[in-house]
Amino acid sequence: MNQITTCSFFKVKGFSDKWWAFKQMKKGYNSLKDVPGLAFYKLLGSGGKNGFSSIPNFGTYVLFCVWESEEYARGFFKENPLYEVYQKRSIENFTAYLNAAESHGSWDGVQPFIKSSTMEPNKPVVVLTRARIHFNKLWSFWSKVGKVSRSLESYDGLELSIGVGEWPLIQQATLSFWSTQAEMLDYAYKNKRHKEVILLTKKLNWYKEEMFARFVPYKFEGVWLGKNINEILSKEEKDSIGA
């Protein structure tokens, strides 16, 4: 069996559904702890504005899962009661299926990913960056990252992006979907704003813990921004996933 990772995105509307989804960030863990084949999982909220912000977006949530195999994931999406409620309460949702290509660091003390794929320069890639910020570094961090987030908005090759996290302000992550590895690397190593923050990260010691991972996506299912998710990604639109 080959490990896979899935990211399920849910957009909710109305106070009742937003409040329910918000509560699942804590309550939902009890419903997931005994799911067969589920090796690692996180229930994540999102940031407002352009998707990466200290201000929460109560309308978008993410279920991030690492599975022992796709067969287990399929069983979950077909039969799990919590996932069924997420679908019923969301106005639209989609799931990305991913194979890990490389990773370093840890997430809550765990390295959850097993490499099962290799990136290619002209093929799509999904990037996860996640960090736990030192409490006494919060102001310094948030005063700088906004410029980097804005620099992503119109960058060539970026299809979708969102800032997510387990806890507002302190535990933050970014999920970004790129048309090609080459375009992602161009941003990572040539974008001025991004390079500045990488240097500041080392200089100012913002993070108590960090995780960086790249994935090769092999399947997408669902609807987002009113369209089939495959249609959005194939057209390389510059929409924000958290819009």
C-alpha cells in the first residue's frame, strides 16, 4: 500500500454552518481518532483577506489527512458521518489527492509524510509550509508576512493558495497549488519579498517548529468558485482559494 495525502476544502455560509464548522476544529478530532488507515490529520481554519492573514475567515475550512492508502481515503469519503455533515453544510467543496515528493521538519513533533513520488519541472506541484510561531515573535512575524502574501497574488504559475492554521496567529500554514515545479521554484528563489522573509526567518528566529513539504497532485474532485475544480486548475486562473 502507498501512502497518500488528501486536502479537503469546504466553503460554508450562514451563521449556523460557520459556527458548526468552527467548533469542529476542536470537537472533530474525537470523530477522527479511530478512522481506519488514517495516519495523521488536522482540522484547519483559514485566514481572511487574500487567504493569509491574522484575521480569521470563518467561511473556509480544510480537512488535511495522511492515509496509509487511497483505499482507506475512499472508504472515509464514502461512509464517514463527519465528512458527510461537512458536505451537507458546505455550499461547495473539493478534495485534492497528493503523493509526497519531499519534506523536512515536523508538525506537532511528527514527520507524517513518506515519499512516494518525484517532482518534474513541467508538472504541477502542491506546496505546504507550516510553522508554530514563538509567542514573543508574533508582532514581528505578522508585520512582515503580509507583503509576501500579496506578492503571491498575481505570480505566474500560481493556481490557488490559502493560508490555514490550527490556531489563529500562532500556528500558521500555507497551501499553494502551482502549474509547474519550475514556476514554483521561480517564486521561491527569485521573488524579492519571499527571499526577504526567508532571510528574516533565520535572523529573527520566528519559529518554534516548522514543516515544509512538496507534493505531486494526481487527482482533484469537487466544485470551487462555482466551477468544477479541474476546470479551475487546468485554466491556471489566479483566484484565491479563500475568496
